[in-house]
Amino acid sequence: MSSRLRAWLLATPATLLVLVFLVLPVLATLATTFGDPKGPFAPYAAFFTSKFRMAVLWRTMEVAVTTTLISLVVGFATAWVVARAPRRIKSIMIIAAVFPLLTGVVVRSFAWLVILGKNGILNDALLRIGAISEPLSMLYTQGAVVVAMVYLFVPLMVLTLVGVLEAIPQDLTEAAASLGATPSATFRQVILPMAVPGLIVGAVLVFTGSFTSYATPQLLGGERQMMMGTFLYQRAMVMFDWVGASTIAAVMVVVTLATVLAMSHLARRLNPVAG
């Protein structure tokens, strides 16, 4: 038996599982949207001509992009510190970074209700120091959703980037400095290009996770800051509009796939060797 045939046989069970439990349900969902009596594309026409639905889509995109950008900056800085830390301290720092992932998403989102509520920790602290005269309404805003999303997804970004940054030899940065390169030039021309694969993977994970999130937008955004995940749940479980829910799911799948393909193309452009 050839090595290629053996590899295909070993991959067959996993391939069948992905096909049965992922590909076929997605295709069935997409097929549901084309069975409308008004025409195969009527649900999509209704979606993209509705101001409310487009507002939900753009809000979700805005939150996902903002979360991704902030997570990139915070995660990169944290991962750089962890990657350059001594070995004994590094393990402790990685555990500290990963620790929030051991708690459920709902629990972590509820924690932000306690922090950002009118009687919450943040308002109480601001009142005590005299920064505000009355409690601020921070819940059920887009900012609250973004803050909670960043808290949820920064650990994923850190885990993705630590390995990539550890693989960058410290000799390169020292050599660049010895040749007269400023720290900013060293970052732009040495560190950043070599970190592109990790940045792309982390950005995809954070964007797709925040774009499809349900629990956090529901708890911290409510009806006023409805996003695609909560909109999908409402159409399916409250209004029992399965065609409308399938249309929303199809739009989310297309946006997610387009993001992955765009990020992959960007990775090849910025780092041809890695691509």
C-alpha cells in the first residue's frame, strides 16, 4: 500500500465526520433559502433591501472589525512580552493569559454586567473619586459589547501569537539595532513581516468568533444593539421564521468565508514565503 493511499484512508473517518456534521447541514440550510414561492432569491432580496436588517449586518461588521483591531494590538503587545520573558516566568504568564478561557462565555459576560451596570463596580469607583456626578449608562451600548468581546478573544490572539513571536530569533532584532535601525524600523521591517502568519490566524479567529457571537451581544447589547447572532436566534426561536433564519445564517457563512479568503490572500501578499 502506497503512502498516499494510506494517508487518504487515515483521513477518511475525519473527512466523513466533517461532511456529515458540517458540510451537509450548511448545504441544507442554504437550500432552504432557495425554496421560497416568490422566487429562489426572494429571501436575499428581502434581506438586502431591509434597512433594519442591513443596519444589523453593518453593526455586526463594525463590532467584529473593532474587536479584531483592538485584540490585535493588545494581543500582540502581550504576546511579545510573554515571548521575551524568562522561561520560568513565561509559563506563569501563559497560564494567566489562558485562565479566562477556563470560564464559560456566559459567566464572563455576566461579569461585565456587574462591572458596567449603573450600580456596578466601575460606576461606583467613578462616583467615589468624583469623576462623575451620577451613574453612567454603559450597558446595552456598542462600546460595552466591544469591551466584553475584546476580553473574550484576546487570550486566543495571545495564544496564536506567542509561538510565532518565540520563533523570531532575538539575534535579528539585535543585528538590526547594531546596524542603526530604530526600534520602530526594526518592528516594521523585521518583527512585523515575520509575525504576519500569526496575526492573520489570530485576526480570523477573533473576527469570526465576534461576528457569530450570540451570548455576549444578547447580554450586554440587548435589543438596541442587536447583532447577527441574536437576530438569527430571534427569527428562528421567537418568530419561527425558518427561511428568514436560514437566510441570516447563509449571509453569515458567506461573510465568514469571504473574510477567511481575504485574510489568506493578504497573508500571501505580505509574506510570500509563508503563503
